[in-house]
Amino acid sequence: MNISVTAHGLRIDANTDAFVREQVRSALQRFDDQVFSVDAYLKDINGPKGGIDKQVLIRVRLRNRQVITTEVARARLRAAVVVSLRKARRAVRRSLKKSQQRHRWRVTDLRKVTET
């Protein structure tokens, strides 16, 4: 799984970069064989004014060519990362479960066709 961290409008230090990468790994390690890459975009929406302005966009590319994107804005960057990854994990799990069910249905349908 390739992990890319990009910041726009704010500076991230080595600790923040390591935090984001570790959170991505721990959130998606269960799906490691299905995830191709993860891009994390960190952005400060309104600069030094303060408020709920730290935005995190997580884009997960799966091996089956699906792309899952989550976006969260919070006052603190780390909180936004955690919440966005929680949403991404849930969406990846749901997407993979649906694709497995579709595959099972196709196999079952093919068996019915060949039996008749």
C-alpha cells in the first residue's frame, strides 16, 4: 500500500507526517491486499484565523479500480485525520463486501445456467 501525504496552506513536520502514515496503516491494514494506494490531503481552509478550518481529504484506490474519497473538517488536524480515516475504513469495508456479494451472485447464476 502506497501512502502519500500532501499539505496545502499549512506546514506539517515529521511528527505529523508520521502520525498520518501510522493512522492510515492502522486503519486500513486489514484491507492491505485490496488497497493499492492512499492519498491524504491536508489543508488549512481559512489560514491563521482559527476555527473549524483543518480539512482532511482521504482518497483510497482499491485494486479493483474503485476510488473511495472521504472529506472531514475539524478545528484540530489530528482529529480530522482520525475521523476521516474512520469513515474511509467503513466505506472500504462496505465496498469490498458489496463486490464480494456480487461475485458470489454471478457464480451462483452461472451454476444455474449451466445446470439447466
